Amino acid sequence: MKPKKRFLGPKILKLMNLFPAVAVVGARQCGKSTLVKSLYPDWKYYDLERPDDYRLISDDPLSFFRLRPGNIIIDEAQMFPELFSVLRSVIDQDRSTRGRFLLTGSSSPKIVQGMSESLAGRIATVELSAFKATEYYDAAFPDLYEKLVDPDVCIDQLMDCSQLLDLQQMYRHWLLGGYPEPRITGEQDGAFHGLWMDAYFNDFVSRDIRQLFPKIHSHRFRLLIQSLAFQSGQIINRSTLARSLEISSVTAGKYLEILHGTFLWRILRSFEKNRLKRVQKMPKGFFRDSGLLHHLLKLRDLDSLLVHPAAGASFESFIIEEIIRGLQCTLGSGIDFHYYRTRDGSEIDLIVEAPFGLIPIEVKLGQAPRPRALTALQTFIADTGARFGILINNADRIERLTDAIIQIPATCL
């Protein structure tokens, strides 16, 4: 089967023309190896999870790179952390040559730290996630994202964004998530999706986490993940979480950071730069893949999902992740993501902060806009001077709701 086109591909090719090396990081089984091999099919490929390749590189890395000064892919680079310092000296011997090395790494918070410390200025790092809905259904890259990173775009220019999916496709992707193997194979055999999720979750806890953090209490860590399934999309109180699991608040915080650093969970920090309001400062968090979340909640079909108490929070998190994935595929730089909540209860699901400005985005599972959502957006725009705000919902068309707020259907993402 021909691999599906990944929206991150053109960005990687562009960065390879600008930097000596590029690293593609992300969760296990999200398609990193397939992507990099499809971009450079003629390059030599080495997988550090294969014993022969590991020995070949780790026994004498300097000789390895002297014989292979470029055009190589090194998969699962986190398996050999010393690689980064060696690669620094190799790159510095021929600093002007671009696009020599392509690395991938997964399930390791230390990989990004190692690259930033040893290869600063020499490597560009991008994150590949599981499929966006439009990727899975072989649609074009949504034009919305290039418009959002344009500092000169105005709200009127968002009116003609394309709707690339239908509502049924969007809902199915929300239910099942975006991991390539269970989505593709699961279409032919429905039981495979759940079996794959079981194996993935067990391997993550029993293999990846134990390997990276050998002193971790794996049973309590597993219980924390299962507990978080019922809190995904909510503000996370570490003290309350710690008491329920009989661990310290510090340990609970470390576990959350591990989940974030291994790309399973996203910590969304509070936007605190509105000096006119007292804001909630505790972070929110959610599972990055909605399919894994629904598997942990034992939600097997759309009807069960739509009547579940977690449906609203799950959909909001799913849409936030879709937006983050889309913006990460652009060449926009310095983009940060937050949520916003004041002490008086005014809340906005996502704040995009970047050199092009602030964009507040509210997400609703329903179709009709509610006045409270518009009030929060209007107040934030007035307080911060944001150019416009966006309401994402399941309406059937793009619509200007106020002078500064636009409704965009989720099918445009």
C-alpha cells in the first residue's frame, strides 16, 4: 500500500536546505520511519534498535561518519545519546554543507535536550504526530494554517477557507484517533484497532518507560495514565491527583512531565499575559491521540462517545491537537500554545501566541454558537488587541459572527 502523504514532508525538505541536519521526533508508531525513508529513498538507512546497526555506529562513531559524511538516515537516535556530541564535531568539519543527516527519535525527553545542547544552530527539530484527519483521508493541506501564520491576514480572508472533509469523516477520526497502523489495518478488521491499542499501551509502560526511567514505579505510573483518561481536557490539580494515587505531588508532576516528553500527553499551560485580569495558573492536559483516550475509556462506537460525560472535553482536545499539528507543518516560527481562564470563569480553549500575534480559539462540539463563548472571545480581544478570534464548531459553513469573530467548521481543519 502506498504511504499516505504527510503534511510535514515539505517542511522537512525545506529545513534540509537550511541546516546540516534535521531531526524528526514524535511518539512511537506515528510514522516517522516511513516518512523519512519516503523523502530520501536512496539514502543509507540505519536503525539503532537493530543490534547490528547499533554496534556499527556505537563501536566507533568517528570512523562511521568518516566513511559516511552525509546522505544518511539514523532512526531511533535516542538509543545512543553520545551520537549528538560526535555529530557536532562531524558537522563542524564541514559546516557550510546543508542537508547531510536526517535523524528520528521517539519516547525520550532527553533526545530534544541532547540535540539542543550539542547541536544548537546545527540541527532543526520538527515533531511528527499521528495522522491529522485530512492526512488520513488523503485531502489537501488545509489552507487555513498558512493564512493564520500570515501577519497581514485579516478576518475577511478566512471566509473562503476550504472544507476538505465531511462531518462523518471528522467524527470517525475523532473516535479512532490517528495512529497509522490501527487506522489503516483496522478498516479491514475492526478488532485489530482495540488489540493494537492494548499492545501499544502495554509496550509503552512495560518497555519504553522502564528503559528510560528504570526507577519508576510502573504500577503507579500505569494507574496515573488510566486516571488521567477521566481528566483529559481539564485543569490538572497535581495535589488532588497525587492523593488519589498515594504518591507525592512532586512525583505526580514528574509523571506528567514524562508523559508530555514522550508525546503521549500534552501539557497546555495557562496564558498569563493579560494584566487586566486575574487568571487561572494551573495547566490543562490531554491525551494527544483521541483514539488512545477513547480506548482507555472503553468507548468503541460513536453513539457511546457522544453521550459520554467526557465527549465535550474530548472533542475540544481533539480539535486543539488538530490545530497544533496543522500549524507545526507551516514554516511559522516561535509559535506557543496556551489555554486561558480567569478567576471569574471566563475561559478560552486555545490561545495561539506567535510573532504574527495572538489568536484566541474557542471550540464547541455543537453547531450553534453560544453567547458565553462569544463573550469570552470579545473580552479577550478587547483586553489584548488580538486581530480576531475564532470559534470552531460543527456548523456547516463559515460565518462572520461579529466584526472580530469568525465561525469556522471543524471540517476545515
